[in-house]
Amino acid sequence: MSNPIIQVFPLGFPWQTQDPFLFCVYHLDHYPKGNSEMGPATSLEGRNLGNDFTIKDGWRMYHGRTIPGFPAHPHRGFETITIVNKGYCDHSDSLGAAGRFGEGDVQWMTAGKGVQHSEMFPLLNEGTENTLELFQIWLNLPQKDKFAEPHFKMLWHEDIPIVHEKNATIKIIAGNYRGNQANDPAPDSWASNLENDVAIWNIHVDAEKEYALPKADTDVSRTLYFYEGAEIYIGDEKILPNYGITLNPAQEIVVRAGTQKAQLLLLQGKPISEPVAKYGPFVMNSDEEIQQAMQEYRLTQFGGWPWPHPDNVHSKKKGRFAKYPDGTLIEK
């Protein structure tokens, strides 16, 4: 049998991905205790506020100036899938949708023809540290769906299928794992067609144990990201954390964890196989379409911003919730 590993590569910021994915960003910030305004209860001196992407004291402010996060910004032509394993994210958007999600929740947002949103990371705990761990995955849309209506969907962690195997735990955010089907994605997503075999699985393998990753049933791109642990072994190859592994999807592989639990993210899917033109928050099929997107955003602001601040956060007293564009409110 041929080697199931096609390539091993270091993980940067963001992580490189294969079609139909555009990229994946992994955020791990060990934020300190929060203050009464949900920002860090410590000095921000020496930080490049507004563009703080360098880890200092274990955390970053990103584009936030008082609260970490990403104030209002536009998107067009793709989807964001935000998986918050630890900590919380406050969402607000130009559709009027809002939410606070975290501790395992997933937000699936179709930008489609255009949306603005903000993603802020409120530090809710004043007595303890506020660790944040999240993935944000950009999943492309095919040309026929680039101008789909924007859509906001929450996948609450209580509802996400988790499979417990002898040596591993698999959280099924998208796709089908050994007959266990994930919740429906957004309706216009590339993942909504089962023939595209899109899978997003968060896999934890017990220390010094083996886990068999089943082969794919279709011809897909498949990448495994090793983001936390000591080391793993696939066959005779030793792989250290902060590396990605491009896999042959037609082969089952056995992953053996080293002295610590191995935490992995798997992304797979049928390639869209269309031209990709990217500029910042816009992903289209041609440079002309990118210019059109920029012009339309300047003229329309994709519906404007209905919130009082670009770095909008919700009341500190709020729990996990989702408010949908039609006014539907779900509280957890």
C-alpha cells in the first residue's frame, strides 16, 4: 500500500487549506482576568492597538482597542464557520442578528452577496483568567451561490454529535462519521449537498493510544491538523504539533498519540474547482468581481450597521444566546 501521507507542512497564521476551504485560523489566547468593561484587567501599554497580532504575555488584542476581537468588517462570496472550544465570542451583524456563543458552540455564517459582522471576545470572568480557543474556517461558495442571501445559524454544543470510541472522541461539526450525521449546515453551503462530502471533525486521541481514521467514500481533499499534544505517529512518521498533514483520502490511516492526548482537526471536501480571486474579506471568481464587491460595499455598506458601536458587545449579564434577523430569540 502506498504512503497515505502526501505532505507534512508547518502551520502558520492562518493555516493553509485545500479547495473547497480557503483557510483556517486557530486562535489560542490566555487572556488575563477581565475588568468591569469586559476588557483585560491589565495595562495595554506596548501593544499595537488596532492591529495587535503578536502574542504578548500569552494573548493578543487583534483589532480591538478595549476588548479583544474584530470590530465590524464586511464579507462576500464565502462562509465562515467559527468553532469556539473555550471562552466566548460576541457576534453582531448588518442583518440585525446577534449572539453570544462559546464553550463548544459553532456559528455558521453564509456571507453570500454581502454582510458586515463583528466578532468580539468579552472577558467575562473578573476572578479568573479567560482562555479563548477557537477555529475560524473559511469555506468557499461556488460561483452560482456567491450572491446567495446571507444566513446566520447557530449549532449549540448540546446538539452537536459527539462519538466516543475506545481511544478517541470525535466531534462532528459537518459531514458523516461512521453513520453519525452532523447537524444541517447553512442552506446554501457547499456542505449542504451531501455529494460534496464536506467534513469538519474535531478529534481527540488518548495518550499512547491508536485511532483509525476511516477512509473517505469519495474523491475529496483531506487535511489533518495537529494543533495540541506531544507528538503523533502515522506509520513510521513522527509528526510534531503545529503541523498539518495532507492525506490520501482513499486510505484508512492509524494515528498513534504520544505521551499526551493528541488534538486534531480534520477538513475534507470535494473541491469546487473554480477560479478563486481573493482580496481581504472578499472571495470571488475574478478580479473584476472583487472590484465590484469593493465598490458595492463603499456605496451600500452591505445594509449598514444597526449597532451602537463597531466593536459591539452584549451585556455582561447575558448568557449564551442567538437573536436571528426575523427577531427569533434563543437563550441557553
